[in-house]
Amino acid sequence: MKHYKKYNHKEIPVSLIGKYIDAHCTKCKLLLAHVVMYEVDGKVKRVKCKTCGSEHMYRTTTQQKKNNDLVALPRQEKRVKTASKSRKPVNDAPIQWKLKHSEMNPEIPVKIYRVQDIYKPEEVIKHQLFGLGFVRRVSDTSMEVLFKDAIKRMAMNIK
């Protein structure tokens, strides 16, 4: 569910980056307070546990691993897909990234991404998992970064 905030007659999505949410910690094995590290398409993807400090993918509840705990669901008939009226937006991030990368000045410094640091638009960062990224927009605790595969909202300035 996306939250929206009115701003100058436009609706812009409200980010949860840097905010606290409850999530299942994979290390503590409990539902605890976590800081949102980044989002993709408005959905929380990675969090950091406030208790143990571990970073992991966002999970709302414990996942059942035992086969005997799973309940068999009735099979549904396969549906034939028809052309939908509303289409998902095309991911043009790879094209934008290639263009930015080809125009990049080799003398521009590349910063290693750290959640504690503060970034500015047009800076180039290197993320451990996502690789080279170009900072597009910045707010107090989050930034929008263009990576090779997608535009991701990342946490920053988190102490």
C-alpha cells in the first residue's frame, strides 16, 4: 500500500526510508523494530534491526519451513491472459543508466555507499550489491539512485 502526500497540486509517494517499522528479524528470530534501508517501486525491500544491527530482506512474519505446517490449498483453474487496459510502466532504467555511464567523466570520484553518509544529486556511488549508481534526488534520510537494473530509493544520513 502506497502512502501519498499532497504537494503543489500533485500527489507524490511518501517514503518509509529511515523510518521504523516492525519486521521479522532473521537473526533474533523475533518481530522487532527495524529501520527501512531501501525501497523498490514503493515497497520496502531491505531493513536493519535496531536490536542486533543485522541487515536483511524485509519480512513481515515468520515463514513456515516445515512441510507439515503447510496447508494444501485447492487448485485454481488456469486463466487465459487477455490484453489489459492498464499496462505497467516500462522499466527504462537500464537505458538511462547506460546513457549516464557512457557520458560519465572518468575523473568524477566514486563514493562507496554507506548508510551513515550524506549524498547530493549527481554524485556517483558504488553499492556492494547493486554496483555503480547515480544519485538523482535527495531528501533528509533517503535518496533516489539510478542503478543498472532499476531506480531504487536508498537510506542515507542514518546514525
